[in-house]
Amino acid sequence: GLALEGDQPFRVPPGWAATGRVDPGHDVQLTLALRQPGRERLARLVDAVSDPRSPRYGRYLSLEQLRDLIRPSPATLTAVLKWLQGHGVGSCRSVSTLDFLECHMPASTAERLLPGAEFHRYVKGRRSVVRSPLPYTIPEELAEHLDFVGGLHRFPAERKVVSRAWAKKETEPGQHHGGRMG
Amino acid sequence: FHLGVTPSVIRKRYNMTGGDVGLLPNNSQACAQFLEQYFHQADVAEFMQLFGSSFGHRSRVDQVVGHQGWGKAGLEASLDVEYIMSTGANISTWVFSNAGRHESQEPFLAWLLLLSNMSSLPWVHSVSYGDDEDSLSLAYLQRVNVEFMKAAARGLTILFASGDEGAGCRRVPGGNHTFRPSFPASSPYVTAVGGTSFKNPFLITAEVTDYISGGGFSNVFPMPDYQAAAVRRFLSQASKLPPSSYYNSSGRAYPDLSALSDNYWVVTNRIPLPWVSGTSASTPVVGGMVALINERRLQQGLSPLGFLNPVLYQLQEQGHSAAFYDVTQGCHLSCLDGTVQGQGFCAGPAWDPVTGWGTPNFPRLLRALLAP
């Protein structure tokens, strides 16, 4: 297989603790980012509609026009759907622009679909997420059809509001900035 | 004299008058929340009662997309909503609440999918969220960047907080340090908002750099044409720069502009809290102003501003420098090592990687953006 995100570090953020592998039947949701063929045209179009010197300035696209520009090719849709169906994954929904698929499946199916992945649960307070600490792979013939598969590695990012009033109390010697409030 | 930043302090500093409020029913603005950060309508109402008497405003969020929990309100969510509704006063406000309802969902990705699925959206989105660029795969960074291009093609303005770690710091293999850019602020298709403080913290005075203000150069995205001249000027004219090994001078440079980010008052869980700071505060302030400028453009039969950066950088080239208060004092933080000693970049005349072009002078910016 081919690792689409072999460079994605797996870091468990502070405060999250691993509680072990999930049951094989545990439902996981994967987000498949399908390759968009019209990216270069999209880039040129964005330049034109955003540049006041362009005659196209401000002439934005509707969602339907955008879909027509970047929708995945029939070859991409066929290849990806065939791959999913081959693993018994039928519970998928698309978005209006057709370039993402959200699919539900048991963890055991996801692990067969994406060799290398292993789904574990991590908890922080009352919150829990399921992620794979190991990189996933896809069949090489799908590399031209998929950008990445979401829902495996990245943890929800914490917001950081700084409270300067607390900074003096919480700043360690040598640190420049203060306490963080999640 | 004031005891912290409130809506009236912001509106006064940026020269917003009582007439600078929304009127159109078809204009709207939004902020996005992740990780079960909820706001309470009662906090918004109390905030406006305490701090909103000097300008026309709404006291309720009009639309929540996604799930709003019943737990305690989050400080960050309260901050976003209260301040986007203070500069974008009387404009219909939406909150996108993306808690990641499913255990294996990525909340940020869920928000991107919502944008790709909704045909009718607010024109302006303020998002105070960021990750270290090096914590994300190249495939993910590049695809998310395309998602911002999609938003730009639809005329949406997407604003991201530039981060609260200054230039950031990362130890690379071999033991050396480099600065650490923040994404999505480092995407060339979003507008990144940095932070400033009042020079005198108790008076409405000129602004200086807020040392936490995120900024620098992407290690992934090349410098877009729209900013090349401004950044080149900074790099050639700065009196002091960090060693070039700390940053990629040919990368997308950010932030693009700034607003006050220090010492805000926020009402959360019915309690007014002082001393809230961060570029999480400056981003919705700018978001509300952009929504108000969109409103004036819509009134004149013009299109919404959409992706803001090309026009922002062109304004300066065209001599509209009065559209911003140029912030020229102060530096932001970075690596604590013997070479840079905690100092990243320093602000200077015109664009710089600490405060961008500076902070908005609303009437001048409005005038410039009504006929760019």
C-alpha cells in the first residue's frame, strides 16, 4: 500500500490519555478527500474574482458552479466507490461539491480498508476521540484519486485565549508568555 | 481613560461612529467553534446591556449551525460572538458549532465540509483556531488550502487568528531552532489577523505590537504574488532580522492585518471577566468590520469583498496608507536560545510579519474598499 500521510506526526496532545483499542464492531466515521481535477482553473479563477484590476472582480461562483469546476472525475468516483464496496462499505454520504465522502463502518472494516491503521480511544475529561496512532495506507492504484483520509490522526485543536492577569502567577522563570486557558 | 477593552473602546479607537451599524436584512457574519465551545444567548444579552449602549446592536445570535450543548459557556466562544457583534453591530450573526459529535470526526474538517455543503452562507467567517504547520501532513495542508480557494471563489472572506506564540519555536533534527508557523494562518487564501496592545494600557492611544501576535513565513506555501512587493520591502528595509536559518523568506508571510488583542472584557456564564487576550480577540473584531464594509458595498450594488488579501495589499500600493494605523513599535516572541534570545520579528513601517499592515482606521478603510 501507499501511505498518503506518512509525514503526519501522531502526537497525543497534553491532557489526553489512551484507554486502549476499540472493539472491532465500534462504528468509525472516515472522511475521504477525493481528488479535484480543476484545481489550476480554480486558482486562476480565484485570482480573477479577487483582484480589483480584473474584469471578473467580484463575479463569484455559486455552489453549483463551483461543483462543476472541481467535482471529481467519473474515474475517481468509480475507483473509490468500487474500493469501498469491495470492503462492504455502503454507508457513505457526499457533499454538494462531491469532493468529500463521509463513510461509516465498523473499526475492523476500516482497519482492513486502510492497512496499518489501528483504532484506539483517547479520553480527556468527559470527551473521547477514536484515532489511529499508526499510519494508514491505501492501495497504490487509488493514490491518484484520494488526497487524504480524515478521522485517523489529528486531534481536535484547543483554542487558546491568554489571560494576562494570570500570566505572572503561571509563568515559569525564563518563559516569556503566560498561562493558557483552554 | 478606560479599564480594559470594551466595544466602545474598540469602536472609538477605530473611528466607528453610531452610524456604523448594519441595516440590511440579507447581510450576515459568522464565527466557528470547535471542541464543545458553546456560547449562551444570555451572556450576549448581558454583554450588550453592559457594554453596548453607545451603538445600535443585536443581543442574540440569529442562527446556530450544528449542535449547541447545554453545558457551561466557553470563554473563547463568548469572546468571538460578543466582539463580532460589536464591530459588525446589528448584523445577523451565525455560529458554526463543530464539536466533533462522532468520536472519529475531526471538528475542523467537519466545518470545511459544512462550507462545501451549504449553498447560502454568511459572507464573512471569523475563526480563532490554529495548529503548528509541522504537525499536519503535506497532503492535508494542501487540500485544506484548496478548500479555502473554494471559499474564495464563492466570495467568502475567511479570517483566521494568527496565533498567540509570536514567531513560534521548533527544535529541528540536529538540535537547532527554527520559527514555527501556524496553519491555517499560513494559507495564502485566508486573511490572517495579528494582535496589538495600546501603548498606554489605560488610554485610547496609539497601538504597539502585542508580543504574542503570531506571524512569520510558511514552510509549505510559497509567497503569493499579491504580497511579494510588500514583503520584499520589509525584508530589505528592516533594521534587524533574525538569522535567515530561522525562517523561510520565500514562504507565504503573515499576518495580513491586526487589531487590539489585549485586555478585553468578556461576559461568560453571566460573569463579566477582564484581562482576556489573544489574537482570538482581534479576529472577530476585524470580522465584524469586514461584514460592515460588505454591507455598504451591497447597499451600493457592489459585490461582497470576498478573499480580501489581493485588495488589501493593493490598497497600500495605491497610496491608501491611511486605511490602517501602521504599528511600528515592538517585537514578538520566539525561541528562547542564545541566538535570538526570545525575540522573533519586529514591527516596522508598512507591512511586517508581526502586525501585517497594522490596524484598521474604519472610515478610511471603508472609503478605500468601496472603490478599490
